[in-house]
Amino acid sequence: MLLSPSANQTLVFSNCFKIKIPIVRKLITLCFVLFLGFMCVHAQPGSVSVQKSADGFRLEVGGKPFFINGMNWDYFPIGTNFSYSLWNQPDDVIRAALDYEMPLLRNMGVNTIRQYTGVPARWIKYIYENYGIYTMLNHSFGRYGLTLNGAWAPNTDYANPLVKALLLKETTAMVQEYQNTPGLLMYLLGNENNYGLFWRGAETENIPVQDRQSTRDAVNLYKMFNEATKAMKAISPQHPVAICNGDLLFLEIIAQECQDIDILGINVYRGLSFTDLYDRAKNEFGKPVMLTEFGADAYNTQANKEDQEYQAKVLASNWKEIYAHAAGMGKNGNSLGGFTFQFSDGWWKTGQTIGLDEHDPTASWSNGGYTNDYRAGENNMNEEWFGICAKGATNTRGTYELYPRAAYYVLKDLHTFNPYNNPGALSLLDNVSLSDALLKARGDKAALETEDKGKLYLSDLQANFSTFYTGGSLISTPEVADPNSPVFPNQQGFDHMQSFNIGLTARPAPNMMANVQFNLLGNVALNPIDEVFYENRGRPLTVMTPNGTEQINSNNRIQLYRASYTWDAKDFKITGFYRTGHYHWGYEGDFFGLYPEANYGQNIDIYNGEAPFGFEVEGKRIIKGLKVAFGPELWWGANPAILVKYSRKIANFEVTGIFHEDITQRNNLQSSFAVPVPKTRRASLSIARKFEKFGIQLGGLWGGQPLNGRNFQLMREGETFQDQIKSTDNFGGKIKLTYASGILQWYGLASYMGLVANGGFDQTQTFTGWRLKDVGSGNMYNVLSGFALTVGKLQIAPNFLYQKPIEGPVTDLNAPSRARNILDDPFSVRSNRETVAGELMLTYDPPRHLDVSMG
């Protein structure tokens, strides 16, 4: 039976109990309220906000105070660089990397990591749900350049409407993509972008601050930060937006233009103390502060060795200040926490693209705040040694192990402290023991050294086995080898070769390394038709002895294959090489190509060449800018020579002088690729400067002076005459102009080179990969010009060349006339022949976006 009771009716159930209708309604209402409350509590963790109270600012997550114990985290296996992305690897590799490193972070009390855009949302969620670690998502905001209308702009102009539109599009798209991601803590815009505002060049101190270009650019930058912040928060206000500034530079402009940001993020490296940072931020801006980078490297430049103690000491002091300025701790109350820089060493940061397998101890910048190894006028900050953990070797899967330094154990103890649970109790941090941390780290260092190859180790072991077959018709190769009449190939049929390479590497100190490789021969094939190969040195030799002819079968069985060494000292860096190659100086002011690149691959093996053979010395400190190369064969076919280069910046101009002296004349010839040229003496001087869109480089060359007075033939209207090299034939000059703006890039080059003013082929790249270049030869004048126009995803790049010799070739070959050659004549017409040429490059390249944590 269905009843419709009135408000005062009572329901009877089996005569056991009675419930009045008003009570039922109250119970239902209470259950509903409890259910909503339960749902709100479980929905709340996705909401993050900044709250202000009488004692300062707090970050709240799900309504609860949250102090950031953060870490700058990335993943770069040894041997990789900025082009590597963990997120492009297979899922099992990504999961293995995260499942190894996130427990280490959680174990040391890290609750937030800083990551750049590009990380898929599902991995942010994975890190949070499995390890309880939040992510601060960082958009670089044009810090490293932008692609505008398909053209790459390395320097970002924040006043450009195209830049504004692109940045607003990217940052709002980021919010739309990530806003509902579990584990997302907040958004961070930029990475000390204010330091990137000085790309237009140095400014004189005479210009008033408000009138400087950098100040005007800063206003545009911070306005853009604020505009992006408002657009992002309009989409989703549940995550704060912070900016990342380089220290407190332009703080007054930030205070004026960035009122809508939630948090001021700061990259700061001041040593043991942040000094007045929190005071100024509070008094001049009034927003809460989050340190996005800080810390110390673990290498002592003066002692040339690892220094875990000082790194741990700096971080302990830094974190105590960060906690001291938190809300309720009695100081400024504007500290929300910070992100230590960084979790593991970045082996790629010094060379960027070279030396990726070497832990480079080179100091790249100077900072007087780090007193352990600071010396006036010297660099002391080692980019590759900032890791809280040392990095182990990359395994076959592409992952690696980490070895915590003392700083790891110090931070583990420090991060147990929560300022919101212990207001005013900063003295609790005094219990953190640096000595205990150092003792714990000894075991990790020993484990790393065990994994490491040691001071002397086997670095290369190869066994190469080849089989050759010679046969056919109409050939002179004998069917069976005749020991009394050795010829090559010696017989038809099969033969084989055994060649072994053994390499040894020594590392007596972190700044010293030597490598040597040997080639050992087993059986040497005697039947290859091509007689020119590296192992042919081991073929049997028939020699005359007092007892008659005798065959030697153990000829050159062991030979030095290649060798190299480096010594990176305080005042210089020495690099020695024997058949290991070296790069040119074209990007270091060598405008005329006097020092060419020497990386020859298998050609050196085929002809058993010995180049390059020599060493380079690069000066530091008071001799910075000096570079010397010396050796018996610095490049293939070179005479024994010395080259001295000195570069210096003078009033915004890069000035470079080079002197080259051939010590003696080589006569032996290994290959037509490397014919020894006549002994020469050369000197060049070049000046270069870059303006906002324009670049100019010009220089003069004096060369070939030992050839003065030598006779040569020349032709005039079909008749042959004789002349002599004069001092005026030693001079040459060159000028190059460039213009780059948006979608259009243009260059123009012109040169005039005297009869014996020989430079080298231009090995640099201008804008794109054109093949028509200045050959650098003497006896020539030329003009080159090209432009690259980018239209969407397509780049159109025509290039043009006109060159002509000053004195043309000798075409009358009747005596006494003869054709010139580079051995018997002071000059010739070869690569400098008269040429009119053009090329067109069409490139289709969909733009790719890459964010990189540079530190």
C-alpha cells in the first residue's frame, strides 16, 4: 500500500519503531550535505591558490598550506644534449627513468619538480599519482628564440605584434591542455628572459637608464608577461601563474607592469646568502617569492677537483634562508619555497654539441659570491657540475644510475622541516649535520668510481675480419701465387685479412686525458685488386741480404693508429692530436681560412697518412683570446708550421689577428689530395661587428712573402711573357655584409686576393647550406650574394657567384710556354678559375617547437 502522509503523519514499520517525517527530511538533508562535502574535499586537490594573512603569504593546495621543496629536474643521458627528449623515447624507457629517479626525489623530501613544456600530461599525472610529486610547468616565453611565419628569430622582440600573438596563443593553449592534469601545481613563464634583452649590443653608461634600449625592451617584456598571465587565468584560475626573473634586475619595472602575476620567481646565484633579496621583493613589489633556481656547483676550479662539501654548505645556508622568510617564521613572510638547481649533472652544457661523453671541468662564468674558488678575473662556475647527484654511464637501454653527493643528504634532512608546522622554530635546522652527509656520500662516490673506468682503462677493442675474392677473365693476375715473382694482386681466388684495434685511455686528473690506439695485423690479404689500403703495410717484403734474397713477413705488424691528449689548466688548455682531427677557426675570427678543418675519415687510413699531427694551446685569464697551433702536419699536406691567433673585443668590435709561419718545406707526397704547397708566411687582420639586423666583417691579408722574386709566365693577347712576384702581390682584402630580419636574410661578399695571397676555403655557414663559397685562393677577385626567403614552411634560397683570376691560365703550350702547376710555379689557376654560377635551395621544413632547460 502506498501512503501519502501529511506533515504530521507517522509511518509504522512492523510495529517495531516509529519515524516522524520531519526527522526523515533532516536526515536526508544531512546526508546530502555530507556527500557534497565529501565530493568537495576530493575535488579540492586540483585547486591551488596563494593566500595572504597577517604573517605573510602561503601557497595552498586543496585548502591546505603547501611549502615548495622543489628541484630543477631533467633527464639527459651522458652522450646526449639539448636535442634529446625523454618524452620521445618508448614508454617503457620513460617509465624506467621515472621509476628510478622519482623515488630518489621523494626520499629527499622533494614535493615539486620544475619541467618545461613538452612533457605529456599523462606523465605529470603518473609522477603525481605514483610518487606524490607535483610539477611546475615552465613555458620559456621566447627565451631562446621563436619561429615567426616559418622563420626562426633567435632574439625575441616583445614589442613585435607577431611575437605577442604567438606567445598568447602558446600560453593559453598550454592552460587548455594541462589545466585538469592531476599533479599540476602552477605555471611558470620564462627563464631569466631579462638577461636575454641585451642581444642588441652593449650600451654606454652615458645613456640614462630610462632611455636605454634594454629598459624599453624590459617594459615590453613584462607587459607581455602580465598580458599572458591575465589570458591564462581567464581560462583557468585554479593554478597560479609565476614569472621567472634573473635575480632582481628590472624589479621596478616588474612592480609597475606585473600586478596580475601571482608569484615572483627568481633565478639567483649569490653564494651562501641571498642578502637583501627577500627584503627588496617585499618592499618594492609586495608579491610572494619563489626561488626558481639557486645552488652551487660541486667543482673547485682552483683545486681542480670535485668539492662536495662546499656545494652542500651553500645549499644548507640557502634553504635555511628560504625557510626563515616563510610565513610565520618571523621575517618577511614572502617565501613560498624554492627549486634547487639541479638534480643531476649536465654533461652537455659546456660544449653543447661537442665533448658530450666528457665531464668538462671548464668554468664558464665568474661569481664572487662563491668564495671557495673565486679569483678576480677568473671564471669559477662549472656548468656541468651542478648536480645534487653525479651521473653514471648510459646503459644499452638509454638510462643511467645516479650517485648522490653530500648535498643530497643535507637536503634530505632539511626537507623534513615544515615552516608551517614549526612556526618560528628555525633552530631545528641546526641539527642538520654536514659531516654526516659527507660520510654518507663517500659510499656513493666509491660506487661511482667502481662503475667508472678508472684512471687507466681499455677504451676501444675492435676485431675486423674481411674476405676478398679476385677473379675474372682478361686479367693479368696469376691463377696461383708465384713466390719467386711477387706481384699484387698475387693470385686469383679467396684471401682474408685480420685487423685489430686496441685503445687505452688515461685520466690522471679530471682536467687531463690521454688516449692512444694501436692497430695490430694478423693475416694481410695479398689478392685485393685495389692495392691502396691501410693494412698493406704488413705485406711481405723481399730484401737483399749478404746471403741472398730474404722475405720479411712481420713487417709493421703493430702501428700507432691515433692518439690525443688534453690538459685543461688554469691559464691554458692544451689539445694534442695525431690522426684524430681538429676543427677550423672560421667561427673564431679566421676570416681568410688560414687554419682549415682536419677531419678526414677513412681517407687517412687508405693512404696511411699522418695528418693532422700537432697541438693547440688556448689561453685563459690574462692571455684569454690567444690561441696557438703548432705541428709537423696540422692538416693534410701542410708544411711544418706555427699559427698564432689573438682575438679581442674593442669598443663592440671583434678584432682578430693571425700569423702563420711555415718552418720548413715538406717534399714527401702521400696523395694527390694533399700536395705540399710552397713554403709561405701569412698574416691577417679582421674586424667584425653585429648590429640589430646588420652584420659586417672585413679584413686584410698579407701572404706568400717567401715567393717574392720568383719568376712566372703570363699571357697577353696570345703571347707569353715573363714576370716576377712583387710585394704588391702579397696583399688581399675581403668584406662581408649580412642582414637578417624576419622572413628575409641576405648576405653579400666581395674579395680581392693578390697573386700569392692565398687563404683557404670558407668553411663557415651563412644562413643556410649553400655550396657556392669563397675558395680563398690567391690570384682572384670575386663577388658572392644570396638571400633566404621563408614563406610559411618553405624556404627559397638562391645564391650567386662570380669570380675571375687576376692572371689567367697559360693556354699556349708551345715552348717556351708551359702550363702552370702548384709545385713549380708561385701560383696557378685551379679553383680560382673564371666562374659564373648560381644555385637554388628549396627547403620544406614544418616548424618544430623545442623547450630546453638551460640553467
